[in-house]
Amino acid sequence: MVSKQTTRAMRPLTTREQQVLQLMAHGLTSKESGKRLGISQRTVETHRVAIYRKTHMTSMAELLRWAIITKKVTLPKKEGTA
């Protein structure tokens, strides 16, 4: 079950915030995400803060669970699976 906090209205994520969220789901650090997106580590951290604020989530586990359930992110397939 998704947190009771999700019953509050969530502001939509920007395209960049969605990209950062996707990279979070793939396990990249802020530094790695910044390199991938061509932005600074600090800018990625700012986007992460905005994501938590807009979604009313308080932990990475809670955020990623919500993102997976609501199909905001796609997870990479493991090698050897169909």
C-alpha cells in the first residue's frame, strides 16, 4: 500500500525531475546522475529535494515503491530474463 501521504495532492514532476527519478531507480548517485545528464551534482541534489517535496515522500524506499507502482519509472531487466 502506498503511503497515506499520497492522498495529498501531488504536484507534477518536471521532465528533468522525472529523469533524475529514473536514474535514482537505477541506483545512480547524484554525482553519476549529474554526469549522465550533463548537470552538476548539486543540481541533481536540488532536483531530488524537489521530488521528495512534490511527492510528500520521506524515504528513498517509499519514493521508489511509489514510482514503480505508479509506473513513473521503469526498471532494467536482469540479464538472463525474458
